[in-house]
Amino acid sequence: MTDGLPMPVPAEGLPARVRIHEVGARDGLQNEKTVVPTEVKAEFIHRLAGAGLTTIEATSFVHPKWVPQLADAESLFPQLADLADGVDLPVLVPNDRGLARAMELGARRIAVFGSATETFAKANLNRTVDESLAMFEPVVARARAAGVHVRGYLSMCFGDPWEGAVPVAQVVAVARRLRDLGCDELSLGDTIGVATPGHVRALLTGLGEAGVPTDSLGVHFHDTYGQALSNTLAALQHGVTTVDASAGGLGGCPYAKSATGNLATEDLVWMLEGLGIETGVDLGRLTATSVWMAGQLGRPSPSRTVRALSHQEQ
Amino acid sequence: MTDGLPMPVPAEGLPARVRIHEVGARDGLQNEKTVVPTEVKAEFIHRLAGAGLTTIEATSFVHPKWVPQLADAESLFPQLADLADGVDLPVLVPNDRGLARAMELGARRIAVFGSATETFAKANLNRTVDESLAMFEPVVARARAAGVHVRGYLSMCFGDPWEGAVPVAQVVAVARRLRDLGCDELSLGDTIGVATPGHVRALLTGLGEAGVPTDSLGVHFHDTYGQALSNTLAALQHGVTTVDASAGGLGGCPYAKSATGNLATEDLVWMLEGLGIETGVDLGRLTATSVWMAGQLGRPSPSRTVRALSHQEQ
């Protein structure tokens, strides 16, 4: 609590260190109404790095027609070159053409975005699950041949707005196929935020039984029903050490009736600091960054920790 | 997920049933700016009971000067008489005079409000911890002699805004004294919301070692830093089966920079339903009640589950 931090009291059975995969600049800004200027994005990512984050998903090389918020990937990415030594800067690529654009600019890490359900694959990618995996196959192969690290996002791992609860076996099957394509890492997404801790454990257990190593998994929880942090705790207790989060909870509008946002990085760091788990993140600097970004977006942060700490600091 | 509920997937080492101690009508409304008319409070409590809650803290017999929001305890409590068969309706009493007023009206359960720290005892009760315990002693004795159940709130169990982190041994010592006075049940309050799961476990372990039975304990977490639900999960994993929560997150203003609100009952029920833990609560009816109450207060609920479900229902 001193200096705006909780008292560290470790708990048994938890990892000593967690790697935060910061998604605010990509997943967060992609889901904000406001389109942020390129120089603000570049400053945002530099500030995130200055706060100690070492994995910062930077942008998406998707067609501007689909994601106008990130249409400036080509001009943004080179502005991050000075960070490349100490910080991983993965970028999302939807297909072979996106990969080519990213690699021309020197990207060393990419991510592809798959779905555990047919209806979301259709809605998001306009393809079946099989067709989307077929689309990813040459992308992953070409990336790996060039020594580029590949993350596979797997969305709708717990529930789907059309299909309801998603069976563990179905998620495990798609996860196995992404692994077989060559993905180095998978991020398990609770895209609509319905998961609870027992479901998280059941999926992680199922993946382990299917031979997917726990240290190749990240978890990506949404706070739609306020469950993101308790699900994260359950994942940490299972041995997961990579957690996706979004600075300031970017991507979830605090005034929308349905706040569908990502877990806020600050809320996550508060818990991890309290558990004595190392993250390398300076919570005060991170909070200041999110307050600054909220100002750029013209609205307060939905992160409870940001609101509490920024109030205290005034 | 069907019908606005998560898929139940039990997890090992958790209780089969949790008793929710609903504090919205007392702790929640006490901390709202708007003073709610008596008949609205009565309807609120009846709706909470209709949603399946069986422990509903009803009001406080404190001097109206200190808590004007609850100045109508004498006229409200008799309006709840029809609930008394199936629902426990504890009331807060600050002292002997409050106890006499409550017992005259037939209250069968009371609560006293203590502090683990000297500075909060001074700020809230204008007494030292010793003096406050001395004030509670005859209250608890008289209540128990009349067969009235006594809950002891213990606030500032993890951190204190003036003193910082609160040592476990200090909390255990005050808890022991409340037990020795005769409190049937203790509610461990994280009044400023700074706790994290390891700290929760450490306190529960310390209390167990000091001979305080886990089944006499409730937990009362605040969501100031977004930690309430993960702390609840840690407490459930330790064997706690009584959890305090506030319908719709009452008591925390969604527009305040520092949302100091209680854990929202709906967010709690979502997690418990997902874990297959029985609560007896109908989440749809509870959410409808909180939406109605938010209308009475003229602002949206800060509960993420309420916002998500009420959006879906429209």
C-alpha cells in the first residue's frame, strides 16, 4: 500500500514471475471509437515500454477497410525501431499479404487470429474454422522459416454469443491444430467474458492432456461480467505465466451498458504485486500512461485501479 | 450462458453452497448520495428476498445525525415483518441504545461495527479500539442473553488509509476479542479494497491458528482496485462459505474517480453459478431488481454483470 502498491504476501503454488502481453495499443485501440493519431500511438507504446512492459502488441497489418483505427501500421511500426532491442513488438497479421507487409518492416513476432467456434470464424473471418486454418498455414510456415515467432489467438474459448457454452474438447481440437501448424504460443480468449474459474481449469487441464505445454499458453480474459481477474488467478494456480491485459482497460467503453473490455493491466499488476509475483512493471508509471491516454480519448479509464490511484494522486 | 447464466464447471476444493450476506440495503444505501424513500427501501428488500437472498441486512439503528440515509429504520423495519419467517434481517446497532430500539421492533439479528486499526476506530467511532470494544461488550451480552444473533464487522483488515498495510497479528488480536465478547460471526472487511489473494489466505490462516473457526467468518471485499472477486475466490478456496455483497454494487458511484463500492452481488453470483456453487439466488430477478434500484437512484449500476445482462435483455 505504501506508494500506491499493495502489501506483497505471496501465496503457495503460484509462479514467481508473470509475463504480461500488453494488448492496449492493438486490441484496445482497435475497439475504441476514437481514431488515435499515429504519433500518439507511438508515444503510447514508448510510454508503455518506459513503464516496464516488455511484450507490447503494436498494431495490425489488416486491410484498413476492416480496422480503420489501425490503418497506419506501415507508418507506426518504423517509429518503434528504437524499442526493438529490449521489447517484443508482435503485430497481428490476417493473411499472407499482411505477413509480407510486416516482415518488410522487420517485424520479429506476429500473431494470427483464430476462432474456436464456427459462427465466430464465419462472422469475423468469413470462413469456416477449416478454411481459416488453411489460410493461416502458409503464413505460419513462412514466418517460422524466417525465424519469426508466431502467436495464435484462439477466440471464443469459453462461450460464444451464438453457440452458447463451448465444449472443452472443441477448443482443445482447434488449439492442437494451431500448434500443429507451428504456432509457438497460443492465447486463449474469453472473447465475451463469460468464463469462470472452474471452466478455466477444465480447459487448461484438457489442453495439458492433449499435449499442449502450459508454458506455451497465454490467457486473455474480458471483464464483461467482472470475472477477468478471478479467472486469471485460476490460470496462475494452474501454472500459466503469460497473461494478456490492456493498459487502462482500453477497448471497453466505461459508459457503454455492456463493458466488453479487456482486463485492465493495472488491475492485473495490483494483484500480481500483492502476490509478490514479478512483472517488471512500474504501476505508477503505467497508471500515469493510462491517465494520459484517457485524456487523448477524451474519457476516463474503465480500470478501477487507474481510477483509484489517479484520484489519490490529485 | 443459456438464459444469461455461465456454464457450471465445478472446481475442486470449493464449498458446495455459499451464503450471501446481502448488504445493499444498509451498507450500500448508506454510502449513496441519494436518500431513498422508506417505501422504496421496503420494496427493494422484498425484491431481494424474491430473488432468493436469505440474509438481507436491512438498516442501521444509528443516530440519524450520523447516517441520514438510514434515519427511517423505525418505520422501515416493521414493513419487513412478512419476510421474517424465511429471511434473516440483521440490523446494525452502534450501541446499547440502538440495540434497545432494534429489539423493541423484534430484530433477531444485529451487527456491531468494529475496526482493526486505531486510526479508523478514532475516525469512525471517535474511540480507541479498546474503548469501542468496551462499548460493544454490554450490547453483545444483552443481545445474546435475548437469543439475538450477533455479527461483528471488523473493518480495515488489510490496509488502512492512514496506517498502510495492517499486520495479520493485529487483526487476529481484535478478532479474538470480538469472539470473546460473544460475537457469533465475524465479517472481515477490506474497507479500502487493497487486499490481494495471498494476504486473504494469510489472514484466514492466522485466524484459524488463533482458534477462530472458519465457519464463523464472512468476507467483505471492496472493488476499489478491482480485486474483490479474486479475493473471494481465495477465501472460498480456504473454506469460507459466507460472502458479503451489495446488489448492483450499491455504495460505489460509477462516475466517481475512486469507485469504493462493495463487491456487486451479481458479479459474485455469476462466478458462483459458474463454479456450480449453490446460492439460491435467481440472477435474472436479482439483476432486474438492481436495474430498478438504479432507476430509483437515477444512475446506472456499477456492476459489470448488471450492465452486461441488462443490455442483453433490451
